[in-house]
Amino acid sequence: MRSTTRQDGPATAPPATAPGPAAHDAATGLPVAAAARESAERFAELVAALTSGALDCPLPGSGRTAERFAVLTSVAERDLCAARLFEGHVDAAAILAELDAPPPRPGERWGVWAAEPPGEGLHATRDRDGWVLTGLKQYCSGAHSCTHALVTAATERGKRLFAVRTGVADGCRPVPGTWQAVGMAGSDTPDVRFDHVPGVPVGDVGGYLKRPGFQHGGIGVAACWYGGARAVADVLLRAAADRGPDPHTDAHMGAVDMLLHAAAAVLKQAAAEIDGDPSDTGGTARMRSLRTRAFVESVCADVLTHVGRATGAGPLCHDERHARNTADLTVYIRQHHAERNLAELGGLAARKEPS
């Protein structure tokens, strides 16, 4: 498997001249929110560390998937919004590798903009010069800091993945006011308007969703959630240590310790299974992804509850980092599709042959 820092070969899309994340919205001239600037700066530092070799994030299925998840968890424990951006970049690198496309070049910061909620959507058509993308893409994390993105768009033959440059000069314009979140504010996830943006196809029609790595990548997101839960739990750990023995605080601490230990074990097992069958010849990747994501999401929700009940309103009102961690994690885990994903998992489990 190729490393996410491989630099040989031409870029999938032309390189952008962007030394660092923008401090202003190029479409409106207005300053980007402070939280987004902070996370964008951290994102740029992390990508630079990948390029220099100071940080390694192995590809899923490379035999080192547990290390990949550990990196994502560590970044998320420090800054969930930066982790959301970083996870998009390393996921893009994994997608490009899996679909035999050239990897990101030094100085490029990639996102994966593949949400498909109801609405106008994004459409790709051919002209004499190649493919062009027009329409609206929702939930574009890193809209002001990514130089490139992999985006899904509708074609006459079905959904397809394209590599694009994301600058305003290239036809991509973040829509002001479309990201009003308090939690995950720093992930900078507005809608983006595409106006005849050149795109380079990556893989075949439907290839983005059909590849085994789509399921592996979903577990990478769960590793970020787990890091967020660890960050939220830190305030309870400190409270338990400072208060000394207290049955109620200790009970909550015990529950949180159990939950985080279990989540770590599930992620470790998932990583081992991915490395054992990276191409999903056994057809288990979807069930693994659904199980792992659902379990880690439930752990995060329970950690939020235990920490809140144990520590009360004080940390939420007086500890800025804890308040941000709590708000960020609450929003981020909603990327899990709740009962819809559980219903799919239940259907797969019901039809599974007994072992």
C-alpha cells in the first residue's frame, strides 16, 4: 500500500498557489471566524508535518491501520475541528491511492465533500475541454482552507467522484451564512456554490461508494469521535483526582473509564480486521463499519452524559476548552445516521448465516 505522503507523479488537479489558510473569505472579503482560523492553522501544520515526514498516518489496510486510528484519535483529542479537516485530507489521500490516482502534492490541503442531502445538488457535464461541475455542494468542511477537494456529483450515468481546485478564482464560492454551528464551528463547513468548475474524474461511476475503503474510512471518523470523547472526559478525570474519594464522582468516572476502554478495544479489533482483509473479500466491511461507528457513537453520547452529570454546569460555564469540546463532540457524532444505520445493521445481522 502507498504512503499518504508519496510525492511522485503529477497532481490529480493543478497545484494551487496557497501557502496557508485564508484569513478572509475571498468571496466577501469578511474575516473568517476566529475558531475556523485557529483550526485551519492547526490543519495546515498537520499536513505540513505529513509532507515533511514528521507525522505518519498509514493508509487503511496497510498493516498499520491501528496506527492510523491512533493518529486520528490523538489529533481529535487536542482539537476536534482540526481533526475533522485532517481526517478529510488523509481520507482523500487514501481514496486517491485506492482508485489509482496521483496523491496530494506538497502544499496542498484536500477535503472530501461527498454529502448528498436533499436539495439542488452538484452536477457534472462534459464540454469540449473536459468535465465541469455546477450547482451547490452542502457541508464542505475546510471550505476556506482546503486547496483541493474530492467531490461527488451527478452525471448522466450516475454519481461520480471528481478532483477539483477549490479557489474562488476556480469557480468555488462558499455561501455566507450557511454554517451557523456553535459546535464544530471551527470545521468551517458551509455550502459551496460551483460555477463551471473544472473537474478530473477519479474512479468509475459509483466507484467512490463501492470501494472497500469507503467503509474503512468511516471507521476513521469514529476514531476521531473517540478522541473527542477522551477530551470531554478529561475534565471529569481532573475533578475526580482533585476531590479525592467521592462515591458519585467515582461511579461516573468508573463508567467513563469502562466506556472508553471498550471503544478503544473495538477500534483496535476493527483495525486488525481491516488489515486482515483490506480488499473486503469476505464481504464484512459494511457490517464492521456500521457496528464500530454505532458503538463508538453510543460511547460518546454516554460519556457526554456521565461527565455532565458528574461535573455539573461549572466546567461548561467556566472552562472554555471543555465547553468547546462538549459542543464539538455533540455535533460531530451526529454524522452518524442513528436509527437509520442501526436498522441497516439489524437487517444485515438478521440475514447473516450463523457462524
